[in-house]
Amino acid sequence: MNRLALLLTLALLSAATAQTLTLKHDEGTTTVKQNPQRVVVMDEEALGWMFALNLGDRVVGLGSSYLSPTDITRSKLKPEILEHLSQ
């Protein structure tokens, strides 16, 4: 997984007491709100982590060249697509 995507995913899931979290990474610094309700994941692996952590309902976007709009129904990934991604 892209190191930046992993760091951002972990930051979004952090239980820190601050209202924002600031991460330093290879491409600079990123500040994110603590406990976001809407998340855009950058790849399928990050998407898998969000669902594994039972946070899939917060995902509102996916930057992917693998998945297409036909893989989604009513703003959710189709079960057969999730099953394929988990293998």
C-alpha cells in the first residue's frame, strides 16, 4: 500500500484528543479532522481496511483505476466486489 495512504488511514482512525491531527510524510504535511464522518480512500487496499475496521459507511469516494461505477449500487460496493477484494 502507498505509505501516504496508510498514514492517512491510520490518522483518520486515531483516538487522539486533539480536534485535528497533523501528519508529516514523504510529500509534506497533512492536517485532518479527528473522527471524520466522510472519507475518500485512495486505493482498494485502504478501502479494504476501512471495511475491515467497520468504517465502510464513512467512505464517500475512491480514487481507483480498478473499480468502476458498475461495481457500486446505491453508494455501496456490490457484495461480490467486496468478496473479490478480500481474497
